Amino acid sequence: MNRALLHYVSLGIIGLSFATLSIPDLAAGDSSISLWLFAISGVGLILGSLYDVLTGSLNDFEPDGFTPLVVLGAVLSLADALLSLFP
């Protein structure tokens, strides 16, 4: 199992859930600081993870104990996004 890829994909999933919860509200005309922060952080997590995977930064990744926590966070974040979008 490639722990670096799992780590970055999980971060991308967290970013995707942030973006999917905030961007539709911003597009509908709602605006608040929390919506903007969620949208910016979500897109930033997606782009940052994609950049690390595509530029070969996987070789520089040092496995640590935080990867299982990031995976758990991705699962919970994805579940929250799905439950919010499809009640």
C-alpha cells in the first residue's frame, strides 16, 4: 500500500467535501466569511494534493502516524458532504 498516495488522496477528498458544501451556496448568491473560507480551503487542498501527486513528491513523503487520522477524516468528511447534499 502506498501510504503517501493514500495520504494525498484523502486530503483531496477532504478538500472536495469542503468545496461541494460551500461553492453551490456561493454560486446561489449567499455570501459569508465561513463560506468563502470553506471554498478557498477546499480548492486549496484539492490543488495542493494534485500538485504533490503529479510532481512526484510521493518519494519525499515520510510515513507517520497521522495518515490513518487523515483517512478517517476523509471518510467522515465525505459522509457529512453526502448526508448534507442528499438528506
